[in-house]
Amino acid sequence: MAKKPLQFRLNGAEKAVFVDEGQNLLDVLRRGVGDLTPKYGCGQGACGTCTVLIDGEPQLSCLTLAETVDGRTVTTAGGLADGNRLHPLQTAFMENFAAQCGYCTPGMLMAAKALLDRNPSPSRQDVVEAIAGNICRCTGYEPIINAILEAARTHNSRQYG
Amino acid sequence: MPVRVETYDRLEDAARALAASRSARYLGGGTLVMRAVNEADQSFDTIIRVRDAALRDVRAESERVVIGAGVTMAAVIAHRDLAFLAPVARAVGGPAIRTMATVGGNLFAASPYGDFAAALLALGATVDVAGGAAGRGVAIEDFLRDRERNAGLLVRSVTVPRPRDPAAFRFLKVTRVKPKGVSVMSIAAWLPQSGGRVAGARIAYGAMGPAPVRAVHVERVLDGQPLDAATIERAAAVATEGLDPPTDALASSWYRRQVAGVHLKRLLTAERR
């Protein structure tokens, strides 16, 4: 079966790869370009751990046909930190013990980033809604919600204060 | 992963290719078809997709709104003229699903999915297929009844009558997981009133059959009556008459029968949601 050329921007860097027909974006990210931050959970759209941003919008990479991101911008948890400087969300997750087994964490981070990019001062209810499609089977939702709220506060004070 | 992908610029070309093939699926937002690809579904070997931007158009007219099949749940929530459908779109999945899942795709979502299609059924939408004229499409109940056969048709848009009184449209999704989960059932109710009496009720359920279905016995009880406690009680008593709710991992047929009347009563009793 013929391979198809695919070009897209991943975390600020141009990528050019050949993909199989029918291959999903998650597979291309992990095996094609070596970004192991998005995880494969269910392959059905139920768990959310493969969540990435495509042109700024949260989407499930396991349900995205890879070739549809041609010419578009993909952001993963691997693109959050700036060198050794962690993103405020990562710092807040760390300080609030928001990761237990860690499997849901990349999806939670990207769902949270999508929220804060649009709404820098979310309510608790906004946060709950934003991560409604992300399942944490350690059921550590409270620390995750608290971490996202704290990231919003510290991020805002850094920007404006 | 032996799947071939065919990409078309024009809807008509894609519709022809889809109609000509017995082993092709049309790719909308991907939440149904890519899931099947991931599960190595052998019932299709070709994916057909279209780059036509017109599929994402929403055209509001005075009496109706034409919603492109490629309009996502997130776009429904964001669109001013679709405010009456926003609570329904919000009930679908989490934010990532909503930026992908489309109005057209929801028409083909097997139970227990398809809450949006249930709302369209209650509102009396029509389904416009490629090659046909908008608003002169197939009545949604006919479309859903023949859904398997219609899988070879490419849906271009759905045309929804604009509710003159938005409060006459009510929607409820019952899930066992908070804040979001898959439907035990969903209920969409269109309850126009005239002189204090219900006139032309349309009640639709999601997850109470293989596809969204109308509760015709409930409609018959409501029509011509004031929406009072006695009427609602009688409507709840026939909530599942003539229906055969499915048994799945979320709920048994028996359970769905037991709770349908309770949820219907709650929806009908609420003044405004």
C-alpha cells in the first residue's frame, strides 16, 4: 500500500514524514516522529489520554486520520516546557500531586491548556467540564482540578502582576 | 491496516464514489470511523473524505436553519443561531470529542450514541443528501428508520425548523457517570402550546432502540391537553409503549423501561431547563 507524504508543525518544529493510509495521528506522533508524550489508552475516544491540540483546538489523536493534519499545527505535552523551564501547568501538577500513575497526565495537561488558552480565569465548574473527556483511573480528580486552578492563578499573576 | 483513503474536493464526486462502493465509509469527524479502523473493523476497506468547506456552513433563515453535515458539536455551541441546540451539543462527549464529532455523523451513531440526532428528530428536521435540494430532503424519521440502507448516501446538511418559542424545546440526557457519560437514555421534547394546550408534540428518545425513536404513544396522550400533573402522569405511564429498549453495558432493557417514565416526568414537569 502506498505511503503518503505528510507535513505538519509539531511543537514549533516542521515535520515531514511518510504515513500509511488509514494511520491515525497518535501512531504517527509516537512511531513516526518519536514524540512519546501522547499515550494510547482506549483507541475509542473514551479515555482522552491521546488528547493533543490541532490548530489550538483539543482533539483526540487516536481518532484523527493522520493525513488530515497536513499543513496544520499540532501541540503535544512534549511542547509545553521551554527547555528546562516547565510550563505553569506542569509545575502546578507536580506541586499538587496531580499525577499518580501518570497515564492520563499528558491528556489532562492538554485539555487544561486548551481551557486556559481560551479562558485564563476558569471557575471550578469550567475545569471539571474541560477535563470531562479525560479519565483518571487512579481517580485523583481533586488534585488535578486544584492543579489546573492554581496554574490559572499563577499564570495570570505572572502575566499581569 | 489495509484501508485506502480517497480524498475529494467536491461533495458530488465523493457522493458518487460512496454510492458506487459497497465497502467504503465516509469520514466525518472521525469519532466513529477511526474508532472502527483502530478496532480493525473488516466491514470496509476504503475511507472517503471531502475537503469541501461548505460542509461546515450554518445558514440561518427566518423559519429554519440549515446546518452543514460537517459542523461540529463545538461549532453548534458557538453559533448564535443554534442556541436552542447548544444544550444538546454540550451533552455530547468532552471538549475534544466536541471539536471533532459532527452533526452529520451523529445521524449514523449507533445506540447508545446519537443524542443529537434524537433532538433533531423531536424538532422535525429533514436530512439533505448530496444532489438533493436543502429543505426538500428526507424526513429524519424516515432517514433513521432506513439508516443501514442510507449509509451509501452522503449527507450534505440537515434543515431544522427554528423553534418560535425556544422554551417549547426541552432536552434531557440520563447518564450514570458524572459529569459526563454515555446515555442510559436521552429525551428530546418539542412541546408547542396553543391556548394553554399542547398542540403537535414530538417526543424522541436516544438509546431506547437501535436508532433514535419517537414516543408516539406519549405524543398522543399529550396532544390537546394542558401540560398539567394529570396529563404528565398519563404520559409517563405509556413512556415505553411500543418500544423495545436495548440491553447494553450501561443498562438492561428492563432497567431502561423502569426509569424511562420517571425521567420523562421530570422533563415534562420542569418549567424551563
